[in-house]
Amino acid sequence: MRPEILNPLFAETEALKGVGTALAKPLAKLGLTRGIDLLFHLPTGVVERRRIERLDPADAGRGVIVTLTATEYRGSSSPRGPFRVRAVDGEGNAVSLVYFGNASGWARKQFPLNEPRVVAGRLDLYGETLQIVHPDQVVPPEEAGEIVEREPVYPLSAGITSRRIAQLVAQALERVPALPEWIEPSLLSARGWPGFMEALEHAHGNPQDAKARERLAYDEVFANQLALMLVRASTRRRKGWALLGDGRLRAKLDLPYKPTGAQARAIAEIEGDMQQETPMLRLLQGDVGSGKTLVATMSLIAAVEAGAQGALLAPTEILARQHFATLQRQLSPLGLNVAILTGREKGRARESTLMGLADGSIHILVGTHAIFQEAVTYKELGLVVVDEQHRFGVAQRLMLAGKADRPPHMLVMTATPIPRTLTLAQYGEMDVSRLDEMPPGRQPIETKVIAIERMDEVVAGVGRHIAGGGQAYWVCPLVEESETGDDAAAEARAAALREMFGEKVGLVHGRMKGPEKDAVMAAFQRNEVAVLVATTVIEVGVDVPNAALIVIEGAERFGLAQLHQLRGRVGRGTAHSVCLLLRGSALSETSRARLALMRDTNDGFLIAEEDLRLRGGGEILGTRQSGEQGARLADAQQTAALIPTAHDDARLLTDRDGGLEAPRGQAARILLYLFERDAAVGLLRAG
Ligand code: ADP
Ligand code: MG
């Protein structure tokens, strides 16, 4: 339960003076439904205006406050054109006030002819004429006091002005109660940060105050880390399974290759964790193709050796089926019973799998993430491996751990190349193993950026590739306008390629029925399909080592992490692999730079770091923490800069006995509620 002292901040904006239904709507559009939302809605800049007596072209480009008298209205010949008010200063110098968007009625009312008005706005020089487009304010002289020389500029929606928001923010600020400090005093003084209240006031009143904004960003990052640390503490306080495999099954595993050093290290780290009664929380990070599946397999077998069951969760049906096929092939000879459970297993087959899990006759379950939403009873679930987890947020991880009487060990695997520091933002509660070494014999993938105009050559190249027995992926662009757009584009491309290559062309997309998808994927695995046209359904995990060519259409429309994942479908065998990025013709500078980066490096982490730099703040955290609110105050770059400190401090605070009971802990609790990490506190209560 949220502390009562915070209630005024969480009251609806409609409780504020002057907020009626007319204003509530645009506020809601901006996500500003409560006082706290207003406080965290920070201005993006500030306008400064100078009071002037006479209009002077030298002031063009500046904000001004000046008294003007309207002399004439000039409508436009076209209804969409601007409406102009000609006005003069005390000396008769003229300026044109320009209103777009059918505003003539409003302009006439604001600006009756031959009456003085005080005008605030930006003076511009248009050819020889001075003009002010959409004045910020126009008031009669007796209300001139309302106009201020300095004013923050807020992100807006139609129907509300920055001034209105500033007034509401002022009211919200008055309602902030006195709060204890949650930031460590020495850190606060070392960084020169103001207190929370002062930081809010400064961030709104003076948007250039970097210290104030930094403090608030830190508060957000710290709240997030604290929540993750509480998740960690609560999971680890519970008793899990101490699983010590004896190696008898792993010794029998028939591998066509030796594990890499990195794989061996990761396996050892996982075994070490699983031998403890404290539940494992471990992230396995490894670029695409680094061989995470083998690590998962070995860990699952170890769990079974110790008498427990294991589960492997995949984000897509295709990937679940692929893992199931691989595990069954490898593990049936060892006498292990592997089963699959997805939304598609129905009726008797499903019943029998559920029974096998409950009575322990099924050793390993492969499934989609969806199966964890429902009741599946295990005899003794000792290890859960979550593959390619970027669609699997903290909330789901928590739920997973919370289900059983004894939480299973948890291994989360990801190839999403995010910068190291940002890993902490998403997986701060986990220990990390890294596969920083590729299996031997890998050829670097050659990447080329090609203009879409050269499509014919690309198609001819694909033809030569498959004529020599090769296989290729052809990925179709994201179509944003409609949900079915992606699939339609893929269908059209497949049809065009079939005209060239006949039945050797297969197609998979999101809307196809499961069994249809399976059949196509299986045919591609067997090399009966040579060109697989696909949407991003093949983005993660799909492993067909013979495919050495991938064409990605509309490459500029994909995120870099996504392109890197897609490219990772090739370069899995020993053949020289090629990735062709087809681009449109009108590219922005940033798009060009991003594609060039893809061409120049195969290193996922480097790509992630550079992508962060090229895109600037904000975007990268879009996928974080499903079920929880995303970042509001800290952009990606700030997060990256602040997180190591926040992480260490949060860990310190929660690791100390009774962390949140101590005085600073009590303050930190309030912070968690402010940023709505209530679930973490609830968890703490629960035990
Ligand atoms: P990812 O980390 O992307 O999940 P996979 O587990 O799919 O990678 O492995 C990629 C490919 O590398 C697979 O074809 C797999 O069989 C192969 N592979 C994995 N480990 C090794 C190894 N130690 N030596 C050679 N090939 C390996
Ligand atoms: Mg994989």
C-alpha cells in the first residue's frame, strides 16, 4: 500500500484548480492523469522574451513582448491559407501576425482593429516583412502582467499550452510533501545534486539545469535497480533445489564438436549455481551463433541427472519446434523423455503431456512462453531455461519463480546486443555468464548494402547461389500501415521469386497456421526449399547451417539489433556467408550511418554501443520490463551513465540486513512508490 503522504501526488489532475473536462482530455492524451505525471512531465526547453518598444529587424529570431495595434485584416484567397493581421508599433513600424488553420475568427477576437494589445511571440523576418507566426499570447494592456519573459516549453498536444501546463505543474509542486532523502548523502554531495523537491522545481523552472535533471534521472534508475534487487533478494531467500548431476548422462551425449572454452566456462558456472539450494538467477549472454543451445542442453541434462525436471521456453512456435527436434534427437538415445507443449497441442496429446509432467515421466519440457501463463504441474521442476528472452520481462520472470513451492533455478539466454551497462537496467537482478568466443571455423559474414534499384542483380545472385546447392533467406520489410502488411509483402515477394525459381521457394509468415509453418520450416531444414521468404518470424534462433545467404529488404526500417539477429541466421556453417541489405533511395544521414555500421562489423556489442550513440537517448529501453512503466525521466544515455552507481547502491541497500527497514531504506520505499515499483515492495512484504 502506498504511503498516505504520497496521496496528494497520485490524485487525479482534475482535482487541480482550473482543470475541467476540456483540459482533462489533452492532459490524458499526454498521459498526464495524476499530479505525479505532471511533475515528471519535464520541459524540453525554455523561451526567453525581451520587452521592446519598437519593432526592429535586428530582433528577428528572438522572442519579444511588444505593444501593437491592429490596422487591417487580410484573409487568404484559399481557405487553407493563412489569415494575417497587420499591426503597427507606437512609431508606425509594421508587422504581420500570421495565423494558420482557419483561425480567422479567433484572430479577429484576439486582435480587434485599432485597439492596443500586448503581444508575446517570436519575431521573424520574412523577406522584407517582419512577422510573428501564431503569437504565444495576445492580451489587453491591463493584463500585460500575465506575460512573462521566461517560460518553459513542454511537450504538448492539441488543446493545451505550455503556460497552462506550467500553471498546473506549479499547483502539483505545491502538493509535494516533505520527503526524506533516499540518495546516499556522500553521493549526493559528490555529484552536487539538489534534493528531490528542489530538483523538481529546477527541472521545471530552468530546463537547462543539468544537475536537477540528472538527479531525477538517477532517482528513476535507482528505483528500477532497487526493484530488481528486491526481486533478487526475495527469490534468493526462498529455498530451491540443490542439484548435483553426476555426469553419467552428459558423458553419453554424442556431440559432433567439442564445446568452446566459453561454453565450458558458462556450463561450469551454471553447475556451480545449481548445486546450491539458493535458486540460480543467471543470464547467459552470447552473440547470435555463439552456441547458447548447447549450454542450455548440458544444464538441462545436469538437472535430470540430479533427479529433477527441466523446462526450456522459447519465444516463438518455430523456435520451440526447432529446440524440441534438436533435444529429442540428442537426448532420446540417453533414455530421456522430451515433450513439447505450446498453444497447438490439444486434446489427448496435451492431457498425456500434462500427466507425464505431473508424474515425472517426462524429463524435459520444451514450450513457448505462453505455457507459463497457465497451470502446468510438475513433479519436481528444477531448472527453467528461457531462450531469447527479450520479450520476457521482469514481471514474467517473477511469476515464473513465484509459482512453485520451491522456485526452480533460472537461466535466461539472450543474444540481444545491448550495451553492457544497459544489461543491468534489464537484468540487474541476475548474475551474468558470457559466451565471448565463437565456435571454431566460423567465417565472418560478408555484408553489403545495395540500393533497391539493383533488385534484378540481387535476384540473379540468389539464382546462382541456389543453383550451386546453396540455400537462402529472403526477409521482407516491415510494413507499418497495417497488421497484415508484412505478410502481404512477403506473399507478393514469394510469388515474384516463384516465377523465377518455381517450387524451390517457400514462405513463412506470422498469419500462417502452425502446421503449415512447420511443414515449410522442415522442408527448408531438409533443403527441399532453397529460398525461404519470411517476415521477422525467423528473427531469433532459427538454425539451418546450410543457409549461407540472406537478403533483407527495406533494411533501413529495421532496428540494428534486429538486423543483427536476422543476419545471424547465416554464418552458421563453414561456407562463406553473405548478407545483402537492400535499402531504399531516400535515406537520412543516420540511416546511412547505421547501415554502414552493419556492413563494417559483425560484433553485436559494438553495434549496440554505436546504435546507442547514433540514436541518442530514449529508444533503446523501449522493450524493457513488460508490465511495468518504461523510463520517463532517464533516457538511454543517462541510464548508461548512472546505472553502475545505482546498481551498487541498490545492492548495498537490499543486501544489508533489514535494508528497507533502516532509515534510508524507509526513504527508498517512498522512492519505489513514486516510480510505481509497488510490486517490488509487495514482494518484500510477501516474504
Ligand atoms: P545461438 O547462441 O545463436 O543460440 P546456437 O546454439 O544455435 O547459437 O548454435 C549455432 C550453431 O553453432 C549451431 O549450428 C550449433 O550446432 C553450432 N555449435 C554450437 N557449439 C559449437 C561448438 N562448440 N563447435 C562447433 N559448432 C558449434
Ligand atoms: Mg539460440
